[in-house]
Amino acid sequence: MMLYHLNAGKIILTIAGGIIAIFYFLSAFHPLHEELDWTLVFPQLAGMKVDDSADSNESPDLTVLRPQIISELKKEIDKLKIEIEMLKNK
């Protein structure tokens, strides 16, 4: 019974593969989107923009965000009431 569907399956797969190849070929000519300013949505990213001309070995300057991050972590730890004894392996 499976032999009856074999030829139709080849035709359908060939057509589908051709459509996908055409789609990918046309998408190569699609114009690039402009880069969005994510600091409008996430203000905590304001000081983290890395200059493209900088060396790839340099890390971004996070000194602006460190006090804010540390204070938020302290608040979360206080909420959870985590003690050092709880974190030690027994």
C-alpha cells in the first residue's frame, strides 16, 4: 500500500524544497533593520554600550551599575533571610 504514495511524496518534497530555496534566496536581499535603543525599555542598560572600535579583549565599564546591582542583591538576600550557616555544606 505504501508504494502507491511514494511518487506523490517525491513530488511534494521536491516542490516544498524548491519553495524553501526560493524563500531563502529572496530573504538574502532583504534590507537590514536599524538597531533599536533598548535603554528606552530597559533603563538599567544605559551605561553598558560597548564601542565597536574598542578592542575585543576589553570588557565594558560596569562601574556605573555596580552600586545599583549590589543594593538590589542585598535587598533580595534580606527578603529571603539567607544565613551563612544555611549555605555551608554539611
